Amino acid sequence: MKITEIKLTDPIFLPVKLQTDSINTLSTANAYTFCQVSTDEGITGFVPGRGDAVTRGFIEALTPYVVGEDPMNNERIWSKMYWGTLGNGRRGASLIAMSVIDNAVWDIKGNITGQPVHKLLGAFRDSVDSYGSASI
């Protein structure tokens, strides 16, 4: 099995509360996209990700490192993407783009094995404590 393509949906813009400080005013909308990684056997991984132009550009730039690879060999794919971003600083948008693709590859592995990703990652609990934090 080989990965054949990576597709991104058009960005979806969702409103957020206005955030400002003495210097900056952040956007009042966040952009989101969905990333679909497809294989030659029709199995896909489908995950959400950031939809800003920079992250989308990095996902497109990382595509040649992923296409043609076996999705069961996710460590190799991650390593190829990591070394492929050497000239870009391995920070911010490049790592976010890598994580979107990596999550989609893990979703493919889950679909192949019929297991949820948390089981593939070695889950040993039936429940976990939750934590939430927000400014109002």
C-alpha cells in the first residue's frame, strides 16, 4: 500500500472573540481546513488542521516527502518530513503542517487495523482526567 495524494479542503473561517493587548489585535476569525491523505487501496486518513495560507503552503510543500510511502511506516514519513523542513527552521507552521499530515497517516493506520488511534499509541486506561482553561 502506498500514499497517492494529499488534498486540502477550502478554508472554513470561524469567528472568535476579539483579542487585543497594548500592541496587537488578533484576527476575529480562525481558518480551518480538512486534510485527506489517500492510498492506492482506497483507504484514507481525514483530519482537521489550520487553514491559514502559510500552513497550507507547508502541507503542499511536504507532499512530495509523503506520496509513495507506505502509511504503516509512519516513523519514516515523519523523519522525511522533519529533515525536509531543515531549511525552514522547524518551527511554527512547518511543524503544524507536519502534525496535520502525521495525524492523517495515523488515521490511515487506524483504518487499516480497525483500531482507534489511541489504542495504536499504546492506550492502557479506560478514562482520563480532563482539564479546561479559558479566558472569559
